[in-house]
Amino acid sequence: MTVSLEQARIIIAQTFKKGSELGLKPLSVVVLDAGGHVQAFEREDGAAPGRFAIAHGKAYGAVMLGMAGRAQMARAEAQAYFMSAVNGAFGGAVVPVPGGILLRDDQDAVIGAVGITGDTSDNDVLAGLAGIAAAGLKAEA
Amino acid sequence: MTVSLEQARIIIAQTFKKGSELGLKPLSVVVLDAGGHVQAFEREDGAAPGRFAIAHGKAYGAVMLGMAGRAQMARAEAQAYFMSAVNGAFGGAVVPVPGGILLRDDQDAVIGAVGITGDTSDNDVLAGLAGIAAAGLKAEA
Amino acid sequence: MTVSLEQARIIIAQTFKKGSELGLKPLSVVVLDAGGHVQAFEREDGAAPGRFAIAHGKAYGAVMLGMAGRAQMARAEAQAYFMSAVNGAFGGAVVPVPGGILLRDDQDAVIGAVGITGDTSDNDVLAGLAGIAAAGLKAEA
Amino acid sequence: MTVSLEQARIIIAQTFKKGSELGLKPLSVVVLDAGGHVQAFEREDGAAPGRFAIAHGKAYGAVMLGMAGRAQMARAEAQAYFMSAVNGAFGGAVVPVPGGILLRDDQDAVIGAVGITGDTSDNDVLAGLAGIAAAGLKAEA
């Protein structure tokens, strides 16, 4: 099972809505499927041009490692050379900070990941969790 | 000036609508801004996982070279080593076939590009042109 | 839905068995999941050291493009620069020849791919089809 | 001399068996030959999609440097820039942590390496050592 386009749209729209309510800077949100492939992405007007790669890197590391952004950051802080090596193994595409959120189904299987970027990492997570909740999915930040 | 997220959403939604009317296979559509950076992307359920890279490659070549997909294909057929060398210069990210469509404003300035993939290249273009027309923008396929 | 490790083991073992019956050279077989990620791989003793990359490239292109090896080869022969560009977009990992076989479930959804290498491409396919049939899955070569 | 496919199968099967007995998370195990090339790999159902790259990186560094995972980690902790530079030289493919285990024959010659990932690095090693012992080979973790 993997996240659907309809679920991805809800996640993105509701993440932006929450960001707007919280007065956050323009956000960018990617939804990856269970294999780490892009299902949907949107970048709000005014966001920096490079935001796709950051959003993607947060979500990609989460789904490929089965480890959400906060856990990746903890590992990077405890053992920097390990996350650096992991990134080498994944072509430099992993961004190990909060804002990479795993999506799980009712059986706790990973069905994709969401990457949010634009404000502080903690605010990115807040907005993303609201989006995922609106889609009725379980999140691991 | 560059394409807005709102315009990108219309382009994507109306491209899918046209694809559905024509009975095409599941499509994937990316919209890049005037700098070649991803503004929005959606992949319909059932599309192959690698479709982001193909859609992106069609649009990326268009905006980076200021040359739409059909013109790139003509160049590739006349002078394959040239497009191959261009791709070396752009990290292999260019896919020089129809389905990479330039977006122009009223003064004919390039404000972004659309990449469509999933069916035949010609059908991809048909669907994309409908999406761009619905957003009120000028297209060069 | 994606191919299971148990199914992958059957596919590999029965592909080798068929290769042995046909008197083929030592084979290498990879099974990728629906996201293009390695589920299982075996290389028979005596096979050349680089066979993982070839087997992987055949299966990877199949699952990422939703297009089996024979169709990829036809496209490469008709439009070499297109498959070359596709390969750029996928980091050079695609090997577009027979021996990349799609795995489909009862609803015809792609649930993975098998890559076989070691003998002629046609013999690679013959052996792989026997392995896939033994696992009770539908194949598209 | 190099590890055989039959030995690789025993190593993988018995590593999984030990992991199951210890209640570890789903494991992924690669066996590389004396030249650092993939001989066999299996990923248990439920493991994250990116586990091949991690397992491979642990074993690849071991065999290419003739230095097991624990020794690589010690070096990375003492001299991070050195292991980072080593990784540059090997295309980013080295993951220098426990779980990369050298295989030696009776004369202590390196005949391959095993990479295990999925649980903690120390548990990965425990399971891998059991697998290698079952194959009657000497291990250096």
C-alpha cells in the first residue's frame, strides 16, 4: 500500500493552511510514495527556488531509512560521519532534520513520507502534522 | 515574472482532465518556474514510479535552453552528439522529446515550462496544451 | 502490493534451475520491489564480477518506466537519444535490453521487476519467465 | 579464493535465523566476494526500501579497505576527515560502522565481506557472526 494522489493533495493543501494560520513563511511540501518516489509537490509563491531539493531530501531520507527527521537529526548529532556516509550511499539526497515525516497505515507499515520546508524545522513539522492529520493518516515526525 | 502556484495548479488539473477525456494512460505533470525550479508536480495513481524524472527532464531542458521539446527532438535527431553534450553540461537531467512545453507571457517572455509524461509524446503534448490554455497562458510545444 | 522475499527466492531459484536445464552460462538474478529497490539477488559461481549492475539495470529500467526490457530495446533502437537521455535522468542505472521483466499482480498492477543476465538476452528471458511462472506471478518481458 | 554462492546463502539464512531468535527488526544482508562485488543479498519483508545501500556500504568498505566495520568506525571517530576522503575516493559507497564483517579463509586471506543492517549496529553484528559461523568461515567484525 502506498499514499494516493488524493491523500497527497489533502496533505499539501492542509499543510499550507496551517502554515498560513501560524503566520509561517512560504512553505514547500513534497509527498513521496512507499518507494521514495515523488507523488506530489507544491511550492508557495515567494519561497526560495531551491526548496524542492530540501523538501525532497527530508522526506527521502525518512522513507529510505524508515527513520523520521527527528531521529535522523539525533543520529547526525551523535555520529555525524554516519549520516554523512549514509548520504554518500544515497547520492547526497538525504537532508537529516525535522520536517521529514513518515506516513504509516493502520498496520503501521510505512506508506510514504512528507517533506516540509520554508520556516524553522519545528514549525515545518507543526504544519505538516496538521496536513497529515487532515488526510486521516498516522504520522511519525 | 514567473508562473504562479495558482496557474501551475490549473495547468496540472486541466492536463489530467484532458488526458482523462482522451482516454490516455495515467499522466504525470511538472511545472517549472522561469529559473527551471519545481513549482508543482503531480503523478496520477497507477503511473510508473520514475515519472517525476521524465516529466522534469522534458520541462527542464525546455526552460534551460529556451527551446521546447519538439525543437530539442529535431536537434537531437539532426545532431545527437550535441544534445548528448548539452546533457553532460546539465547533469544528465534533460529529456529532449515532445512533452516539454515553454510557458510565455503576453510579451512572449518565458515564464516557465511544463513537462508531461505517461502516454505517447504526442498525446502528452495534447493534454498539456489543454492545461496551459485553461490557465490563460501562451504555450510553445 | 509488492513482491515478497519468499516470492523473490522462488523466482531466483527456479530461474537458475531453468538456466541449468538449458545449459546456459552462469546467471545472475535480481528481484526489485514496486519502488525499484533490491529485494533479493544471487550471482552463480563463475559469473563475471560486474553482473549485479547489469541485472539491476535491466530490472530497474523496467520498474521505473513501467516498460519491460523488450519495449525499452525497441525504443532505444528507434530513438537512441531518448533512452540515452532517460538514462541520464536515472543516473545511468538503466540497461534497456531483454532480461528486464515486469512482475504484475492479478489486477495487472506492477509489483516489481526481475533482471536476469549471464547468457544471451533471449536466453536470460527464457530462464526468468520460468522462474516467475514458478512463483505464480504474471510476467511482461 | 572467494566466498561461494552456497556459503553466501548459508550466511544470509542463518543471520536471519539469529535475528529472529533475538527478536531483532527485519534485517537485510549482503555478501560480497573478494573483489567487493555482490554475490547475494536478501531484504526481509518490512525492512525499509533503502537497506541495500546501507548493507552494501558496510561490507564494501570492509573488503575494499581490508578493515572491518568496528575498525572503520574507530578511524572515523579519530579522524573523520580521513574516512570522508576515503569515501570520496570510493564514490560515497562506504558506510564505516559495525555490521561490515570480513570473511577470512583458513590462511586468513580475505575472501569477501558481509554487510548487515536493520537493528542497532551491535545487534547487526551479533546476527551476522552467527550466520558466518554457520557457514564455517572466520569472521572479523
